[in-house]
Amino acid sequence: MDLPPEKIKEIDISERLTEEQLQVYSHGVPPNDITTTIQDHFVRLAQSPEIHDLKSLERYREAVKDFLVSKTFRAFPTVEVPFDLRLEFQDRDFAKYGRQNYSFVSEAGWRLNFSLLRRQPADKNAPLLLVLINPEAERYQHYGLSSGIADQFNVVYLETRGVGETGWSPSLQWHIRRAAAWTGRTIASMRVYDVIRCLDVLTQLPGIDSQQIYMAAEGEMVAVASYAALLNGNIAGLIIKDPPATQNKGSEPSGRGEAIEMLNCLRVTDLPQVTGLMFPRKIISVGKIPDTYHWVEKLYARLNKTQQYIKVESLSDWQPKN
């Protein structure tokens, strides 16, 4: 009701209303209440596509990539800063030809670390396994993910932002996730950028076969690895262990736990489909994976590349050809 200003009276706040008087749902929540799932009514989620030929796959892959670049990852820096690659230290531990610890600048303000274990001499181009270290991983836990990889591989362990030396307290996770969204980013999308930048750095090092770079990830970092592999387009194979079944999942109220959300991505795809877009390159799944990944296995079968989708109990069961 419209009232002229002179007829508006002051509000009497001397008398406090009781909890019963303030209660909206006096007889309980309505049976058809949708407030807890209202987001699903605003945005139509993408469905798993039925793909039966290479042309359909290529169209889907290009549509997904175009959407992700323009929407999900539009906050990637438009100008790449110099890597300023530094050899921080080296020793003879952990690998036959020594270990080298490097740092590089991913984007302004972020200097990240990776450790290169040379199992082949630097004057010989060899395949490389890039392992993404998980946030809050126990010391040396990341070595377990590469355990059993063939001796022909050199191995790199990467600390994306929020991991290792750039890690933050778990109590800050909620604030960082919230603040990142204000800038059009998420923790996961920033880590995707870190991995893409690291891949570019690695191709500049001696003894690295740039056409034989594999990536390994576990848990929440599978999301980061899958998106980075899709955008990079030159990963020879993806090794996954215990991946999230979907990105369409709620996080813990405290903000801790897996940070796999990426803005707008579910409008066009979901994590199993992003992983499947590795086709026809190798996917090696270690142990049991969620049922949602059956879509990936079926895709490789339909397009006659079953030998490229490999299921093993441990990485030592996979012996790549020289």
C-alpha cells in the first residue's frame, strides 16, 4: 500500500515479538518446499550425451571447450607472465639420475614448486608422469600414486596453489572458496591454470618427451587434471584414482573437503564426460571408480578403442609399450 511520507508513523520497537509470532511456518515446512533445491529450477543441468561416432564426439568436445573457455575459465589471465623458472636445489636421492626441485611463476603473485625425479638421463628424451599432489596430503603420500610406474618414466610432483608451500589453513577454505567466486574463479579452476602452465614449463626442460606426457591424479585433483588435459590437448594419457562421481555435489558446511566446483560447468558437462573427452588417448583407472564413469568406458567401446581404456588394481599392472 502506498502512503504519503507524512502518514508514515514511527515503528514501535519497544515490544519484542516472540519466537511464535515471528515464525513463518507455524505448522511446519510445506510438503512441497523447494527452497533447498531452488538452484536446480533456475539452471538446466547438462545430460550425458549419447555419442556413437567420431563426428558427434568432435562436435561435443568443441562445444564443451568453447563454453568452458568463454564462461568457466574466462578469468584466466589474458597475459601470461614469464615463468622465471628456478632450480632451487638438487640431490641424488629418490631417483637413479637425481632429483631436481624447481619453482616457477604460474601467474602474478604465485610461485609454485615441482620436483623432478630423473629415472632416465637428461640427454635422453623419456616419457614423463606428472603427479598432482593433493591438498592436505600426508608427507610422501603422493609417491603412492606413482608407485609401480615403469622405469622408463621420469616423474614430476606438482604443488598447485593451496598445496605444499602455498597451502592455507583448512579454516580458511570456506573464505577462499567464497572470495574466489566473487572474482569469477574457484580454487579448482585456478589449479587448472597452474597445471596448464606447468605443462608448458616441463616441455622446456631437457630429457622430456613432450609427446609422451602422462598425468596422474587422485580424489579431488582428478577434476583439475581432467579439465587441464582437455584444455591442453596434448596429454598422452590420464591416470585416475578415486575420482569424484560428479561435480554436482554439495560441500561441507564448513567449506572444508573437496573443492571441485567450477563456475557454470554443469550447464554443459560433468566430470566423467570431461575425462572421456580424452578420447582416443589413454585413460588408466586405478582401483574401483564410480558408476558414472561407465559412460567413459562405453564411449571407448562404441568407438572401437577399448584397448585405450585400461582398468588396473595398481599402476604396476600397466606396462606401456616403449
